[in-house]
Amino acid sequence: SHCNLGAPEKGRLLLEEGLGLVRGFNAHRNSLEANFLMQLGNCYRALERFDEALAMLKKARHIFRKILGPESEEVGKTVEYTAYVLEKQGKLEEAIVKAEEAVAIKRNAQGLPIGVVQAIANLARFKKKAGDLKGAVESAREG
């Protein structure tokens, strides 16, 4: 998305427009809407609009859990994005809790493919940033 390519404001506008279209086509909440919300939350994170990012991610997680179940890959990804926002806010302990949750969900959903390895690497990075070098090493060894 544009949010990850250095144009978060453009990405936000496109995603908001797309979300409006998705909602117009289908009055029922669906996984497409949740995906738009998740990506919009990621854009708000890039724009440092953290409260809005967390609100979008919370909505996306709720929809994904309802439709796909609490252990789906999409829920894990949404939780991981939430950890990124918390890290940006300097809330490292909360980011670590969310990152651990994301690893557990992704591992249950996927086994140990690249998405899980990336989630473990992020968890280790958060722990290192929080000054927990032992925990960072232990987390890195999981991958």
C-alpha cells in the first residue's frame, strides 16, 4: 500500500474512499471491510495519528474475530499492527504483550512460515528496545 511506500496520506485517502465503497456494496460487515480498516490503521500509524490507528485496528480485529475466528492469520496481523502503534507511542510493555499475542495467534494459524518468523523478530526488537536483552535473545531463538 502507499502507506508503506512513503506516501501515507495518499494511501489514507485511497483506503478511506475504498472503505466507503465496500460499505456501500455490502451492508453486512465482512472481511474485506476489516482488511480496509486494518490497512487504514497502518496508514494512521505512519501518519502518527495513533488514536485513530488503534481505533481502526480494534474495529478490524473485532470483525476478523467474528467472521474468521480468534485464531485467524488476519487477527494475528491486526494484533501485530497494534503492537507497532504501541511501540511508536513508547508503550513498550504493552507492545510486547501484543507482540507475544500476535506470535501465538500466527503460530496457531500458520505453523512457522515467514509471517510468524517476522512476528518473532518484532517481539525480540521490542524487548531489546525495552532493555530486556535476555528476553530478546530468547524470543529470537524461537524463530
